[in-house]
Amino acid sequence: MFAVTLLLAAILGAAVWLVIHNAQRAVSEEMQASIALAGDLVDNTIRRDDDALGAARRLSEIGHLRHLCLSLIERRGASPSGGCTNPESAGAPAWFAALTRPETLPERRLMVAPDHAMVILADPDDEIAEAWQDTRGLLALLVVFYLATIAVVYRLFGRALVPVRRIDAALARIEHGDYGIRLPRFSLPEFDGIAAQFNHMAAALDAAQHENRRLREHSLRIQEDERHNIARELHDELGQSLTAIRADAAGILARGDRLPAGVAESAQAIAAVAGRIYDQTRLMMRRLRPPGLDELGLDAALEDHVASRQRSHRDVSLAYTGCDRLADVPTAVAIHVFRLVQEALTNALRHGRPSRIDITVGLEAGRLRVDVRDDGDGFDSQVCRPGVGLSGMAERIDLLGGQLQVDSRRRHGTHIHADIPLA
């Protein structure tokens, strides 16, 4: 649109220049013709009179005529004083007069005596005024035509560009992941064809997104089910076997002095190793399936998990803030929130070297909000690409229809915020 406006302005400027140029040429030609005609008439008048000098004086008394002035000078080469202007002339605007006034005004000198000459000077003011009277209507018409053309062009271009703007806006929404956008039918067949292809593409992307989400949800559900099954198997099989081993070792140690040499020490070693394996198994089970999540709810599971991490990282202060209403969060949502906090704590403790981590989980207006803040090293979120942990968190929150925001700067810690709708 700006280029069109400049083009029309250039055309208007060229038309105005042409009009003014023609007016300037007309003024110059009129001045030349007036000087030539007046010179011939004055010359004939003086020549017919016996007293040429007296006739010249009588003519000079006339002074100003239309388009010219008559002056009698007494020295050869001298110029008439006062110039040639008509104060009663209805002049044109100064800008128009400046553009149309000839650079040099024509004049004619007639010698009437050895020391006297009749000078005929051109006065362009009247002709410029006439040119202005003839030209101003055309200039006004050009300006009105320019403004009307601009208005029509802007209106037509505006209507024609509406489909382009709508297509551009729809592409921007596609870029941000809104595959549900659709374009309407357009009157122009070219735009209508683009809209049809766009809608087909958006529908295909929307279907692919739903399918990918279904597959991710199914994959995570299978993963959680397998973790649950493995935790149960560890508890039922390995846990019982380790308990039996420890009981057998205790039974051997109960025989006391009747044991052969070295057996008691071996039994103690077996009991100690079995105890360590049992502790590691319990830790693995807690990571595979948080205890109490199904029975006590999200709040109790998170509190227990944070307390467990605090016992293993005594140099870091961990603070958890929850609420009793978290017990009402569905298990399908609770497990993802637990994994989010679990992964955020793991990343902070493993990479951030923080001195304090604050975990806040709350319910507000039907939305579950999770905040994990640490004062560790942080990272440049504009440069560093998200790793598996952050990608997994984002994937879980996306499956719940929520939003995940990660804010981090070097030496200023990291803040992970999740906003999840429960409706």
C-alpha cells in the first residue's frame, strides 16, 4: 500500500509539474508577444510625429499598461527606475508566481534622440494572475482526483488483502500449535483454493497431533503400569526373599557357640548385605511407584518424597508447601504431577548445586499450580536446548492440557511453573 501511495503521489507531482511548466511557458510567450507588439506600435507612433522626443514623453506618461510599462530614460544603457509592477493586479499565490515567473523579463529599447531612449518593460504579474485563474481549477481537480484515487485504492486493496491477512493470521496460529484453526470460503477462486488446501493441512496436522497425544498418553500409562508392576514384584518377590535370607542369617547366629569357626562372621556379612540390598530395593520401589499415592493422595506422596530427598541431601534445604485439597486430585493427574516434581528435584540436585529448593503445589479456581524454585547455578534458557528431563515434563503437562514454563538464568537459579486445568 505504501508503494502504491508513493506511485500515485509521483503521478500527481508529474501532473502538477506539467501544468505549472505549461503555465510558465504561456506567460513567457505572452510577454514576448506583448513586447514585440507594443514595440512596433510605439515605434510607428514616434516616427509619425515630427517631435519624436515629445511623443516619447507623452507615451511615457501613460506608465503602466497591461503586461508592460513605458519609460523614457535620458542615458544610453541606463535602466528605468522603479521596475514595472502593477499594484492593483490581483496576484497569484507567491509559490505559483515564483514557479511561473520567467527568469529574465523581456524588454525593448527605442532611441528617440541621441541621449533619450524609450524602454518597454514586460510586467508578468497580470499574465501570471490570468494563468493562476486558468490553472487553479485544474490543480484542484488533480488534488481531488488524487485523494479520491487514494481512497478507492485503499478501499479496494483493503478488501482484497483481507484474505491475505486472515491466511497470515491462521498460519501464525498453526506455527504456535493451534491446529484447530480453519479458514472460511473466499470469493476469489485463488484465495478459496488456498483456503481449502490450508484447511486440509490443518485437519491433517490436528489429526496427527491427537494421534500423537493418544500414543504418548498410552505410552506413559504403559510405563506407569510397568513401574507399578515392577515395584510390586520387587516388594512381593525380592523383598520377601531378602527377608527370608536375613531371617536365615539370624537363625544361624542364634546357635551361638555351636557354630563352626567363621560361620558366625559369614552369617553377619550375609545379613548386612541382605539389609543393604533390601534398603536399595525399597528406594527403587519408592522411585518406581510413590508409596501412598493411591491410598493417601498427592499431598502425602509429595511430602514423603521431599522428606526422603532431604534425608539424602542434608546440605540442601528442601521446603514443601501443599494443601489438603490435593487429596482430591485424580490419580491420572496426580502421577504426572508427582513425576514433574520428582524430575525437577532430580535436575536441581544433580546439576544446579543449590542451597535451597522450594516446592509449592496448590489448587486455585479449578487449576493445579506447581512451582519448583532453586537458587542454584541456573542456565541460559535461550542458548541451552531442553534435555530429556525437561522434555519429559513438558510432554506430561501437555497431555494434561496444561502449560509448562521454565525460567532460568546463570547464577540466578531456576523456576519451573506448571499450570494444569482439572476440569
